[in-house]
Amino acid sequence: MAGGPLDGIRVIDMTTVVVGPICGRTLGDQGADVIKVEAPGGDLLRTMARGGRNPGMSGKFMNFNRNKRSICLDIKQDAGLDVLKKLIATADVFVTNVRPAALRRAGLDQESALELNPRLIYCGIVAFGKGGRYFNRPAYDPIVQSLSGVAGTFERANGEPRFVPMVMTDHVTGLIAAQSIGFALYRREKTGVGEAVEVPMLENMASFVSSEHLAGLTFVPPAGESGDNRLLSPDYRPLPTLDGYITVGPNTNPQAFAFFDAIGRPELKDDPRFDSAASRTENAAEYFAVRAAGLLQKTTADWLDIFDKLDVPAAAYNTIDGLLEDPHLKDIGFYEEIDHPSQGRILKTKTPNTFTGGMRENSLPAPLIGEQTREVLADLGFTADDIKEMLASGAAIEP
């Protein structure tokens, strides 16, 4: 039986925190052999996130670093850097979120890497793209949320700039990086030649926000104001019922008109503010007020039953903890209990996206720092004496 679609692809993942590790995990979930290269001390996410049984293995680190092998190298030592370059020479993909200036100083810039391996797909995830004044500045997710307009959408909606309480720009950009690597691998299959891919966080998130909210400013001269009124309404949120919360999304006329009937307001079907999708968007604040008032009449369970019969999009509200009890996620076995070899019993999420041609079969648990250092060095042809010498010098490190 075939493995995942990336079976046989080797990825050298020299990334930390979230934006790079989610890229590597996505490639690993689909069958790639992902070798996580860590510096002494390891990925910052090992220790900065809460939750864990043992030091260096936080829950968040484990969730972003499954299906990887870890080698720990001190690339400030020549022997450690030599190992990394040998890994790059054997790889299909090298992905990093180290700043470009530091990579160049180490001889790991895209030009040098492609000289080592002309078939390599070199993916640099950066905060800001080359050519702009922010290039090579340090940044984490909230910096990009602030610059890209993500925080600004909250100010438009609620009068106060806020961050999405997830590292959303990291996560989204990392997924875009995995997608871009897939595109580049496809082209390499046709040309036989590798290439460098730059994936900048700010530009990707500015594209996200602009695609949603440029609106009338899309046109020159402007044909109206920026912003999607529906998404920027302060009532664009789960709404209270008699006993909890519910989210409804009646967008088409049949859905909206069925909703008006359900809340006992059939006359709104002929109201010029609500008689079309365009008018409901233009009058989003009033439309949301009608929805909020109507939903207070019944319990969440009552509404879900009614809307299911009417084919109106609706869903219960899940807390973070409540996800574990969601009936659909239970149906598909989304959360699986497994025995981690060093951390004991843990919950693992299912790989969301599936391929009928085959999926990865040999799932790997998130590794201890340098857990596969000896294994990877042996794969590269280093002798037992070579490995012993590198471990003694600190050029390579194991648990």
C-alpha cells in the first residue's frame, strides 16, 4: 500500500516556534521524512508554552512537531555546520525561518544551498519580504497581526484593536509555506531543477485582510469605503439563546427568509433592508440586531432542530474544552489517545486532509531534543567513532 503523497521526500526543517513547525508538520503528516534541526537548548516552543509532564516537551510543542525526527547540532562549530550542509545535500526541501542575514553568515543562504544541491526546494519563511524597509527585522505573530491590519479589523468592529487569541498569522503563513513547497516540488518534477521560495508573513496576511476588506477601495478612484459590513459588525459572533449560544449564517434569500419565518418575523422578507443579500450586507447592523433579538426566544437545542429542518446554516458554540465533546469530531475519531514513548498517554489530533491514494502509515510522536541525532548521523554515513567524537565535542547533542 502506498504511503502519503510526500512519501520519499526528505525535508530539513530548521524552524522554531509555530510558523515553520506547522509547515514541517503538514509535510510530515503527508508522508515526508522531516528532520527537525535544533540548536543546543532546542526550539523555544519546547519551554515557552504551558502544559507538559516533563521539561522541554510542552503540549504546544508536541502538537506542532509530530511526524519529525530531531537532530541537535551546534552549527557554530565547524563539525555541526558540516553535518547540516550534508543533510541539505541529501534533501528535497530545506525550510527555515531563521533571519536571512544570519543564514548568509553561516553559508546557508539560498544561493549557497542551491549550489550544494541544485534540485533543492529552499523555502525561507520571513517576517517581511525582500525589497522593503522591514526586511530582516525580527517579528513574531502579534507584530504581524498589528502591521497587517488583522488587529485593525477588531477596532473597526468593536472600537478597540485586539489580537486574534491564536498565533493565526504564524499558522496561516506556515500552511501557505507548505502549499508553496508543494507547488515547487511539482515544477521540479517537470524541470528537474530546484528553486528558492520566499514566504513573507506580512505580505500574506496583508493579502488576507485586503482580500476581505478592501471593498470599495479596490477601485480607482474609490467606489466606496473599505470593510465588509457583515464581518465588521460587533454582533458578528455567537449570539445568546435562552440557555447558551448559537451561530447562524442565513446568507441566501431562501435561508434568510426561512430564518425570518422561524423567529416569527415573516414581514421582514419584504423589508427593503433585508430582501436581498446585498441589502442585508448594506444594513448588516440592523440585520444582526434582528437575529440577536429573535434567537433569545428559544433554547440552543430547539433552534438547532428548527434550523436543521429548514436547511439554515447553524451550529452550537464550542468552548476550547468543548471541542473534545463535539459529536461530529467524535464521529470521525478526530482526537485519538495514544501512548507517547517518553510522555505517556496523550491526545493526538487526526490529520484533517485525506488522500484516496494513500496516507502516512508510520506516524511519529513529537521527539525529545536530539532524540534521533545518532540515527540521522548514521544515515549520513558517519561511523560510530565519528558520532562519538561529535557528541563529545558538543557539535552534536542527544538527550
